[in-house]
Amino acid sequence: MNLAEQGLLLEQQLCFDVYAASRAINKAYRPLLEALGLTYPQYLVMLVLWQHEAQTVKQLGEQLQLDSGTLSPLLKRLESAGFLQRQRRASDEREVEIQLTEAGRALRQQASNVPASIFQALGLNASDYFELKRLLHQVMASVEANSPD
Amino acid sequence: MNLAEQGLLLEQQLCFDVYAASRAINKAYRPLLEALGLTYPQYLVMLVLWQHEAQTVKQLGEQLQLDSGTLSPLLKRLESAGFLQRQRRASDEREVEIQLTEAGRALRQQASNVPASIFQALGLNASDYFELKRLLHQVMASVEANSPD
DNA sequence: GGCAATTATATTGTGTGCAATTCAATTTGT
DNA sequence: ACAAATTGAATTGCACACAATATAATTGCC
């Protein structure tokens, strides 16, 4: 087997590991978030809103790297679940502002143990945790330099 | 802000980094694979088949950690694209055997430069590459120990 | 041999992701 | 001021993911 062919082996593919790890992590969140009535992407949106309540769709999209094609239906589901409200901003009617409801705010308390549970499930010590974070950031920076948004 | 609340900050979430990196990598593959007529999950299936031509759906699913709900329609699309054929195995009619077509086999040559292109786009030196791989494997092993298949 | 449990795949339903398009509101250039 | 360009969301269309269910074939057990 020559060098080019060796690159085509699944077990050599770092990218597959990232892809598989992402799905495995999602699976670990599922039972925890099900108790809150959230999916993992919905939980990420709530994280952003818990940090700063009023956000436009665009601002959410920038932080989560998701576009309106993903966020619009997701936000509608969160709205019909009663966790937030969407309304056109008066100062610029193109923008839709997302506001937490009381139920959405209250959910934060119920979610407060999720990060620790997940951290434990990851099985990493602090130094590996930060090393993994560093390497992922490096990969994202490189990849996005080649294929910009 | 107390400790529990600090866990709920997006920028502290390693899991978000894995999720975002996975999508960023997918985006990097897209233009390369578009030239071959493949999506990234389809490319992964082809990688497995290039290594070992005859596989059942179950065997593919084990290697890629994907179930029949994902693989069945994906394999049908690869079949109608002319890259493979699906047929019930005579010895056990519950199993569906996947066979590459000549076009599917030929695609391997066209894909041979993909791994090197992607490796370059990742911007990692060899030692970071293997370190990232090690950490991801560790995470997957831990996570799957808690939420088994 | 026959029937219950198991196995392999397919189907259904829900929820992302994302490219491409559409539409309305705003900003810009003159 | 006003037409053209830009912007922010929503919509459409397609392709995953995955839980839950259905179906058909096989295996085990008596």
C-alpha cells in the first residue's frame, strides 16, 4: 500500500474521530437534557441566552456558528415550548430579538448540574481538558482560514 | 457568579468545541467531496468499502457507529449514484451485502489526494495530530462507558 | 417440528445543518 | 430624495442522526 492509499484508511482519520466524538458526546447529553425538555443544540442556545438575555438571531448565530436556516425552526420550537419569545425589533424591523420567558430563566437552575455531570463523563483531567480545547481551537482556526464563512 | 453558573458559560464548554470543530471540518471537506459527488458521511462509507469491499449494513454500522436509520437511505443514495450495489445475502436473507461497483472502485483514485489536502487544512504538526487523536479516543471511551450502545 | 426469542434491516417521525432562494427593511451612493 | 446594493430572517430542499416501531428471517429451546 502506497502513501496515498494509507491516507484513505478510516482508522487513520482524525476527522472521523472528531465526528464520532461529537456524536458520542451528544448521546451523553441526551438523557440529561431530555429531563429539561431540550435537545443539545437547543441547550446551546439556552446557554447563550442565560449569559445575555436579549439577543438577535444573528448574534446567536455568530456565537454558535449556525445560520438562520438552522436557528429559525429551532427557536420556534423553543418558543412553543414556552422558554423564549421572538419579536421584531422596533428600531430595525429586519432583526428578531429573542427574550427568555420566566420558564426559560427558571430552566437555568435545573441545568446547573449538567456541566459537572458531563465533565465527569468525559473522563479527562484538567490538563487534558485544556489541551484538547487548545487543539480543537487550533484546528478550527486553521480550517476556517481556508474555508471562510 | 458561583461555580455551578460558571459551568454554564458557552466559552467554557469543551463539548461545544468538539461540536463546532466537527461542523467546521465537514465544511472543509465539502468542496473537495462535491467534486466526487459525495457527502462527508458517504465518503466515510466509501472509505470503509475501499478497505474491504464486501460488507453488510451491520458491519458498516459498527465501524462508523451509525445505525440502519442513517445508513439505509444513505446507501440507497450511493446505489442510485452508481457507486455500489445492495443485495440480500443468500445464506442469511436478513443481511444486506454492499458491493462496490466499478465506478465506486474507480472513485478511490480520485479521492486519493483528499486526506493530504485535509491534513494540511487542519494545520497540525504530527505530534499535535496524534495528541488530539489520543484525547478524542479517551473521551469516546469514557463517554461510551457511561452511555453504552 | 414448532413456537418464542433474537437478529438484521427498513420505515417513520422529529430535529438538526446548511446551501440557495426569497422577501422585507435599511443603508448607501449620487 | 431615491434607486441600487446590502442586510437579517425566513423558507425550501436535501441529507444526515437517531429513537421507536415494524417486518421478515433465523436461531434456540422444549
